[in-house]
Amino acid sequence: MTSKHVRSLLDSDPQHASELGSITRLTADTFALLNRMSIKRLVLEPGSIREPHWHANADELGYCISGSALVSILDNGSVFSSFTIDAGQMFTIESGSLHHIENIGDTTAEFIIAFSHEQPEDFPLRSAFGTMTDAVLGNTFGLDAAAFAPMALNTTSADIVSRSGPAVIPDTAGFGNPHKFDIESMAAPIRHSYASVKTSRSQFWPALKHLSMYSLTIAEDGMREPHWHPITAEMGYVHTGHARMSILDPDGSVDTYLLKPGDVYFIPRAYPHQIEVIGDEDIHFLIFFDQPTPGDIGYRASISAFSRPVIAAMLGVELDSLPEFPFTPSDPLLVPRTNPVDPVEYDVP
């Protein structure tokens, strides 16, 4: 079943694919609904490097699925950072900051990376060098122009390059860094037997300015409460498991679709939606937001905000037929499933 709200990141055509790794993107070109957000899957084989580059119009927020990498960032004012990233850890990079990602391990490294623009613009450092003449480069570095003659400089992007020799890892690379956040080691702010959520937002990670992410795990007997996000769009990546999602569009149509590993969904700002497990496997979603602190309004608090006569009139029932809704001053975000799963009318992927 197809949906305008969903695309597969794993099945999309890669921007780069070689023995060094791959880069696969979903932008507004391939996922028209995207607005203020896009997503990329980066795979680096051992010894491979995502070449030094920067993004002209987007912040970057990355999550390491597997492997080990070195991330180096040159920020405004010549402020430099270099740190290691392992599975379950995150990094953030501001628009315009020069950075690289380098596989320093013996296994494949995989990253899911969100951007704060639907069409990120990349500038490789290699291309920036290729823009200038040998004489200009020589003047810049105080060298003879002939020093640059052996270099095959042009304005194309290599995307992923191969390292010669062992990785050079600074002695301080294992220390904490403002650009780095170990989300999976944090105590989950919300945890139940049926679901939990860990949050990288500005409350816990002050470096975030335009993006945030929730690491959401839901078991078979749990459910994400129906809700919407004021002034906040949502873009989710399905890491593991199968789920069903329903979303209400402004024209009154309801889009219900199944999600499988590798799928990406996009929810525009303030569209009501819900997530539930389909099958007996826990789901793990990486849910990105276009705000450093996502807004959230759930159905339970919505009902508690109005009098029973108002709710009865809205739902078109007599007052004495209205259920005894629990008073909810603060939405729980996650709820247990107490009723059977609604029938799935199409094959689970």
C-alpha cells in the first residue's frame, strides 16, 4: 500500500554507491511532502571517509546505528572539535561548519542523518579548492603554485574517499563534546513495561538549535497516544519492527499505512497521528523534529480541556452516553494497549 507520507530509505536509489560505502537521501525531489526537513543514510566501510564538507542551508543531526567513527568539526571562529561516535550516540553540526565522518573501526559504520532543510546544499572542501587557480592557492598557503600541479583539482564531489594508512585519532577524542550526545545511555524520561522514549532535545542537549530526535521503543502491548505537534513537523525512521500509522489530512481524508524497517514517514506540522505495533516484535523509531524542543498535544489532555457538555455536543451523543474519560492534566505520551489490534486489511511487510 502506497502513501504520500512514506518513502523507503533502504530501497531508494543511492547518490553514491561503491566499495567504500553509500549515501542515500530523501529530499523534496524524491519525497515531495518534505518541508524544513530531509534525511540521509550514510554507510562507511572500514577505512572510508565522508569527505570534509559543509551544508550551506541546513543543520545536521546524526544517529549512529552501528560501527565506530571519528567526527571532526571546524566551527565559526576557528573553533575545532574532534570526537568518536559509537552505536547509539549522536552528533550535531551547524549549517556552514566544515566536518568529516571517518570509519575508524573494523566493521561497517551506518548513520541516519536528518537535516533542517528539505533540499540541503553541500559544499565539499575538495570542490572549494578546485574553484581556485594554483596561483591563488599558492598565495593562500605561502607556497609556489607548482606545489598544486599534481593535484587533480576540480569542482566535483567525491562523496566518500579511502584513507591511506591507519586513522589518526586525537588523544582527547573520547572525551565529551558539546556536539556529541549519548542518547541510548541516558535514563529514559518516560519508561513503562510496554514502551519507552529517550529524548535528544535542547533541554538535555543545549547545542541543538533547529532539530531534535526521540528514540522511541514500543512493545506489542503498548501504543503511542494519538496526538499532534504544534509548530513542529515530524520525520521518523523505522529502525526495527513493523508498525501501523494513521494520519488525518486537512481535507478530512485519513491515510493509514504500514511501516517496515528502512521506511521514512513525514508528518506536517500539527497533523494528528498515531503509532502502534503490528506483529510481535518491538518497534524502534528514530523520530526527528524540526524544533529543538518539540511541541505535543495528545487526545487525553484534549478531552480534559473542555467541559462534558462541550465534549458531548462535539461527539454528537447525549451527556449520559458520554464515557467517563479520565482527567489528564498532562499527556502520558505512551499508553498500554487494552483492546485487540484492529484488523490489518493488507499484508504485513
